[in-house]
Amino acid sequence: MTDTNLPLDDIDRRILNALQIDASQTNSELAQEVHVSPPTCLRRVKQLTESGVIARQVAIVAPEKVGARLTAIVEISLDIQAAERMDEFEARVAGENAVLQCYRVAPGPDFVLIVQVTDMPAYHALAHRLFAAQANVRNVKAYFSTFRSKFETRIVV
């Protein structure tokens, strides 16, 4: 993967939009949907992947179907915001499977996490490992989802 930006034309945009809706389709199906030949489609998808525009292709799992029923949005403020302390916190969070997303934010807290766990005891165990046992965590504010009205991964290009 390279860091160069690939200029996107209409074909690339159609491919990206179609893949974000259904990445499981075959190259032939995708080519037909975006109105290009299969070799052109395959070449374009390869370019989009190698350039990093397509970061990865995944299956989106319904959390409630696999027992991960509790979603928490957690704000974290650190006591010391030096770069190495921020990096340490991010490394600790990266090792936790229940943390789906981690953002450095400003202003306000230092981090916002999206966490998916089975239940409240699982959240408490995670909170103890990540927050209570760490001397540099100053403040934790958690919001627990009662209903998800929208969830989307698609970026319109």
C-alpha cells in the first residue's frame, strides 16, 4: 500500500460505491453493474487496493447475533497528554478486541472509543483493565446505547 492519492474518475467512484454496498459480488458481477469490462474492473479494483483507497474488505457482523449486545461510547481524558503517553494509551487500547474504534479528539476529552461487549460485567472488566488500572487515566465518561437507529460504513464518493 502506498500513501499516494489516486485521482478518482467516474468509473472508480462507481466501483467504490458498488463495493461498499456489496463487496462479495464477483468481478464479473461488479463489472456488469458499473458498465465496464471484467479485465478493466479487475485492474481498477487492484489499483484502488494498492493505492490504499480500498483499505480492506470485510464482513459486517450483527453484534446482537453473536452475543455482543452492549455498545458503549467512551470518552477518556488522560492526566498527562505527552505524545508518548498518548501513544501508550493507544497501544493498550489496540490490544483489546472489544474496542472497535479509537479516536484522538479535540477539544474535550483526549479519546473517544466505540466499544462492543456482551454485557455490563464485560464492560466493567474492560474498564478496569483499560482505565482503572492505569495511573494516567484522569476521567472516563461512558454512554451506553439503548437503540441504534443508524449504522453505516459507506462513504459516498
